[in-house]
Amino acid sequence: MATITKRESGKWQAIVRKEGKSRSRTFSKRADACRWARETELQVERGEWQKPSEGAASTMTLGQVLGRYRDEVTMSSPI
């Protein structure tokens, strides 16, 4: 279910696929990629697989994101 590949940059990419959906991460060490892949596969087996798009970011519009940035980041920075 998981695929571990070495990228041109020398880093390792782990990809876990299920039902046409996939999740991937890149690591500097192969052992870390393998560990993440095993943990992710266990989540799939336990039924804990969640779509990466499930969360607040998937429901926000660009305007809401920019407004939040304006309110929380730019207004709190001293000029």
C-alpha cells in the first residue's frame, strides 16, 4: 500500500494510497519515511483515515483567509 521513493534532491518520499486517494510526505531519512508510512497504514486499517481536506482551511474562502491574515498578522506587527 505504501511506496517509498528517493527524489532527485536526495530526500525520500512516502506515498500511501487508498480508494483512489493518496497522502504523501517527504523526509530527509528513509527510516523516517518508512515509519510515517507504517503509521499511516495503521490509521487506514483502524478506520482513522481522514481526508487532508477535512478541516477549517477547506471551508474558508480566499477573502476570509486574507481578512484573517490582515486582522491577526498585519495589525499586530509594530510599524
